[in-house]
Amino acid sequence: MSTVTFDQIGKSYGPVKVINSFSLNIKDGHFVSFLGPSGCGKTTCLRMVAGLELPTSGKLLIGENLVNDPANSLLIAPEKRHVGMVFQSYAVWPHMNVFENVAYPLRVSKVTASEIKDRVQSILKVVELDGLEERMPNMLSGGQQQRVALARGLVSRPKVLLLDEPLSNLDAKLREKMRVDIRRIQQEFGITCIYVTHDQVEAFTMSDTIVVLNKGDIIQAGSPNEIRSKPLNEFVAEFIR
Ligand SMILES: Nc1ncnc2c1ncn2[C@@H]1O[C@H](COP(=O)(O)OP(=O)(O)OP(=O)(O)O)[C@@H](O)[C@H]1O
Ligand SMILES: [Mg+2]
């Protein structure tokens, strides 16, 4: 559990500015969705929190800890940020069974074998995959693979969980179930979540706060109710229509 603070974060790729001046405080234990059209900078923002992309300006904090401050060449490595990430493509390792996929982050951080066993089994129960420890990913459904990725993101008990369009490869029915599951797990753990989507139903049903983005700028941030009842401008109104 942790706050996340973007303080005038900017990001350029060479001469091209993709994030302008992004300021946002995410509260401890909150579920925040980044909603916006393709190319608006959602993934870039998420990857900066994970430490997989470097901001070019501004400051980024996880809790009290400054994790990026390019003006002072400060940069905390991804593995020291206590952040879990779930990617759109699942990114489960095809050559590892369910247990080993989920155990991987713990093996990397040299957790003892007996603790790994306990923690993997307990998180597999949470995502309702217990009993499937030995299965290889090619013998799992899309939804089950997605839950392996979710368990892997949660097993190291991250302070912040980042999810990048985690449901877009699933069919409508499974998406609906996973929406409920993710929200339940997030509340059970009290974990701070940043959830990237361009699906407004997802954003509206899951979030405490929705941040609407366009072309690297925050257009509006507010509760689903606020966004729905008081869209700030034409763009927001059109986007959520
Ligand atoms: N490595 C890169 N080099 C140059 N430009 C990049 C790079 N990565 C992303 N961009 C550009 O940055 C902008 C934001 O990309 P980003 O991936 O954050 O968008 P997104 O909101 O996640 O879009 P989508 O919904 O399609 O996933 C896009 O215009 C993209 O072309
Ligand atoms: Mg993206």
C-alpha cells in the first residue's frame, strides 16, 4: 500500500513530447483508472511508475520515496520500487508451469523455498487457480493465463499494482468476471492500483478515480460520478458517451 505522486512529469522520445506536464496524487489503497484514446500516453505513464521508462522532467514518488528526479539524476531501479505489473499480453512464461510462473518474482528476490511454496499457494487460492500448479500455460484458458499474470503481480506483495489493459484479450463474459475479481482482490489487499484501459465500462465500474487523458495531458480527474455528471469539456463528454 502506498501513495503515488506524479509531480509535473514530462516525457519525450527525442524531440517528440508524449507526456506534457503530468501532476496527480494517487491515494493509498485507491483504484485509479487511466482512460483515453490510443496513443495518449497511458502505457508510458504506467511504465514510468514501474521504472521501465524514464521521465525527462518532474518528480515521481512512491509513498514518501522519490523514485525519479531527472533534474538531479535520481533514479530508483524497478526491482527496488515494490511495484507489481500485469501486462496486456499476460507475458506468462510458456516454459514454466503455473507454480513456477507465479514463484518467479520471489525466486529473483531470494525468498526461501518453503516461504515461496506458502506464498504461491496462498495467492493461487485468491485468484482461484489452486489445483492447477503443475499446468503449463498452453493448457490454460485465456482467463486462467490472465489470472496467473495477476497472481505473479501480487505474490511479492507490492505497494502498487499496475495493470495495462489486462482484460482486452478476453471475451465479454470473462471480462466481466475478471473485473469483479480484480476489484475484490484489490480491496481485500488494500492495494493501490493504477489500471490502464480505453474501455469506459471497465473504468466506470472498477475505479475510485478516473483520469481522462488525451495527447499526453490530463483532461479531467474525478470519481466516476463526477466524470459522468460533470464532464469538463466536449472531449470528455464525447469519450464517455
Ligand atoms: N519508444 C518510443 N519511441 C517513440 N515514441 C514512442 C515510444 N513509445 C511510445 N511512443 C509514443 O508515445 C505516445 C504514447 O504511447 P503510449 O504507449 O503511452 O500510448 P497508450 O495511451 O498506451 O496507447 P494504446 O491505448 O494504444 O496502448 C504514442 O504517440 C507513441 O507513438
Ligand atoms: Mg498502451
